[in-house]
Amino acid sequence: MRQVEGIGPLTALAFVLTLEDPYRFERSRSVGAYLGLVPATDRSGERDPQKRISKEGDEMLRKLLVGSAHYVLGPFGSDSDLRRHGEKIAARGGKNAKKRAAVAVARKLSVLLHRLWVSGEIYDPLHHTHRCQEKGRLEQRRWAGGAKRR
């Protein structure tokens, strides 16, 4: 977990001790909800307003993850998919755009840490970007191959 930039020994330890058994979560996306990093819901009739985060789960770990997210988004964070995701949310503007971006990156961090813990994979900061570029190259090859046949 420490291979992810912004995750220090305290955050990694708190994450492991809070979750205890990584296999009790069927999907990594459930970890964000377990830690209270997803919006609460209040469905009433035709309305479905987006509310603040639910703040369920361990408060200390949530604060540590948000602090790590601030590091990723701050001036010392290097280029990564997490940083790009946060910058995209912050660019939307609005009153609390930067705070909202930090919480969104914290949720993604929790999902990423769980996934790395379960799979034992090596962290690639630009995994999503590389996949999209490779997919684009394959699309271009298919298109170019089809144009030659005509």
C-alpha cells in the first residue's frame, strides 16, 4: 500500500487495522461506502437530492485518507490517474469544488488500496491512462486496416 504516493505508514496501518479482513468485501467499491466516503441518500417521491458524505465508519481513517488525497492534489503530488480525476472534479468549479475533489480522491484511494491489498499487484500511477491509450491504438489499427481493404 505504501507504493501509492501520499500513503504513509500511519494511513496504511490504519487501513489494514480498520478493514481487518480484505475478503469480507465482495467488491473493492464497497470499501468507500464502509468508510463513509460516499454521498448519503434521501429519496423521497420524485426527488433524489445529492447530500453530503454519510460519515459512517472509522472517522480517523477517513481523515487520514482525505489528508492523503490533499497531498495527491497538492503541489507535491506527481502526475497520476488519481490526481487527474481530482483536478477534473475541481475544474467544474462551484463553492466547494476543491473539498469535493479531495473526498472523491479519498474514496478512490480507499478502493485502490483495497484492490492492491487483495490482488497483490504492483501500483501503476497511470494505469487507466495507459489502458485508454492502448485501446485508442487498437481502434486506430482496426480503422486503418478496414480502410486498406476497401
